[in-house]
Amino acid sequence: MLHPHELPRTDTAAALRLCAGADKNRALVLNALDYIWTNPESGYREWKTHAYMAKVFRGLGYELTEAGDIPGFYTVLDTGRPGPEVLILGELDSLIIPTHPECDKETGAVHACGHAAQCAALVGIAAALKEPGALDGLCGRIRLCAVPAEELIEIEYRMELREKGVIRYMGGKTEFLHRGYFDGVDVAFMVHTGDGTEYTCRSGMVGCLSKRIVYKGRSAHAGGSPWLGVNALYAAQQGLSAINAIRETFQEKDYIRVHPIITSGGIAVNAIPDQVVVESYVRSISFEGLKDANSKVNRALTGAALSLGANVDIQDTPGYAPLRQDAGVLDVAELAAQALDYPFSRKSAPSTGSTDMGDVSHVIPSLHPYCPGAEGTSHGVDYRIADPELACVGSAKWQLMMLYLLLENDAARARKIMADFVPTFPTVREYLDYLDSFICTGDRITYTDGSAEVKL
């Protein structure tokens, strides 16, 4: 990072005027929060949210590039002076928690992870950038993006979209990378809603693989002739037990997490279940850890099927990459917090949650910090936005200050970040090809004449 004495002095007054644009448009920001909170939609289904955000952006004078067959859009604002391009994102999707008191009663959807506040903050950023003189002193281009499907849920639905050719990747940001919607971007950041009173940034986040596991047995009368059946539910139970039995082989340094759920466990109580569906993630702080842990998990799942004479189709799909927090962008985030007199702290431990911002971070210098404003348990029934001013307006102002610091003074900070960045792979295409190498589907056992051949 450039030291302060290496840069011309920041025009603090101009930077604060830009941030004040979020205060000026406070009503627009909080209206967005109210609408999106009360109209939650899960990933790749966010059509009402997309329409609302698109209407607001067009009302502010933006021209949008819409994804079309999935929700989401981006827009590019040119300062009129050459320089780098900075991407700022907000996430459209919700979770599904049917027991949350404010969930959609039909779908169970609820914004129990703060994405409604992120979208509202993005509205505040968009509005502030349209205020008179907002781009004075800045160079380059600003790309604002409303992106779908960050929460990696409803795996079966997303695999159906994949099979139909609608999407290639489970996560919206990875899909947008694939579609070229981030081509030309030099620096990227987004601010996630968090709790507490501080603006914070963790050292990274774990990546994950998405798994859909189909145990296949043979149906028979559960009371009259169970010996003629092969119980897929018992095989699945054995598989989950086998995963629990290998947990002590995971090393702490790899931050492994495996957390399966049974999404379909049988249809009729008087019939031996012939198909049971399990969904899971395997998480790790590194690609190497993901590969090793996933190999162990697949061995456990397959061995359970083999022990009961069942079969198992393990459908592995890349979820999200481990997040690389860029040191230069992190310095800018801290400087921005200081300029606004916001309390800021760096957390040395990574988060064991996952985000598709991780995929962006392997090809573009990126940052994914947190702002305060929420309370309750993330992804829990008591989650809510307790302080909309902090979660929405305060977040927008922090991001606007970061943007100003990146693009002021001929974008000296952004250019230094770009010069220092070493991508994991030379091109987006090479990176996505690597992700594709994790894809593996099909039955893992072939039975022939009293013997079995196993594919791990």
C-alpha cells in the first residue's frame, strides 16, 4: 500500500460531500430496505427484487445490462477521465427459514443474512453518485451490480437450472464471472451486513463444494417382505454416521466443515425407501483441503452404500472458492472508516462461512468486510436489522468513501493494488476450467456376479 506521504492529500471535504449523498437520499435507501425485507426471494428466483431494484436504478438515470434469463443486472458509470474500473456489489437473495416470524408464509423465505440491507446500501451508493459534482476529482469507471444467488441453498433446483442450460454455476457471482459481466473490472468490493458496533474484516473465508447425494435401494413391503428390499434410508443413515466417524481426521488448520441434511427420506411408511436424497457442503480454507476432505467424505458415503448392497450417486459441483482478502483494498477500507470516524477492526481468524465473492477474489483484487446494524443469530429465527441507519446508510457512506480513496489522485491507490495483485490463475477462463474439474456425478458402485467395483 502507498504510504500517505507518497500521495497528494485527499480532498476530505469532497470525499465527505460524496458520502453525504447517501444521507440526502436516506428515504430512498430505507424504502428499499423495507420493500426487499418484506418481499424475500431465494437464489435465482429474485424477480420481484430485481424489478424493484431495476426500477429504482432507472429512476436515478442509470442504463442497465440485465442478465435476462436469471435475475440481476449491472450498470457502469464513467467519470469521463481514464482510469481503473471499480466494482461494487449488492446481493439480491434471501434464505429459507420457515420458523422465522417475518418469513414469507408461502415460501419460508426471509432475509436472515442481511442482503436486504446490502441492496438498500447499493441504492444509496447509486443515488449519491448521481448527485451534482459527485464524480469531481475521480477517474475511471464505477460498476454497480445487483447479483443473485449468494446463499447456496436449494441445490436440487439449481442443478435443474444447470441441466436446462440456464446457469453453469451455483452462485450468482461465479455465474456472472462466467457470463463476462465482470470483464474489465480492476478492483472489487462489497460490504456484508454484520452485528455488533464495529466495522470489521476477517482474514478470509472458507470455500465449499456442493453435494447432492442420492442413495438408491429397492422397494419392498416394509412389513410383509422387507428382506426383498434394500433400504436406501438405512444406507443414508450409515453414510452420515460414517462422516461423523471421520471428523477427527480433519485437521484444524484446514477449517473443515461437513453438514449434511436429508431432503427426501421416503414416501410411504409401509414401503422400504428405494431413494433418499441428501444435500451437503464440504468446506475448507484451501482448495487442497477441499479435495482431501471431499475424498474422505465420498469414501464414507460410498462405503455405507456398499455395506447394505445399495448404490449412491454423488453429484459434486463446485460451490464457492476460499475468499482472498486483498491487503491493499483492506487498507483502503480502514482508511475510509477512519475518515468517517467509524470504529474498525481486523480479525485474524477466517470466517467458516462461504461466499461466491471468493471466486471473484481469485481473479480480481477483492474485499468482503462487514458493517454493523443487525442483531440476532445469522441464518437464525431471531435475525433482524436492528439499526437501518448503520446497516444501510452507514454502509453506503463507507463504500462511497472507499470508492473515493481508490479513484482520487489519478487512482493511485487502485493502481498500486492492481500492480501488487497476483491472481490464482492468469485468466478467468483458466480459473473456471479449474472449478469445473471438481464436477463429478454418477453411481459410485457397479455390482456384477457377486462382486462390486467402486468409483471414489
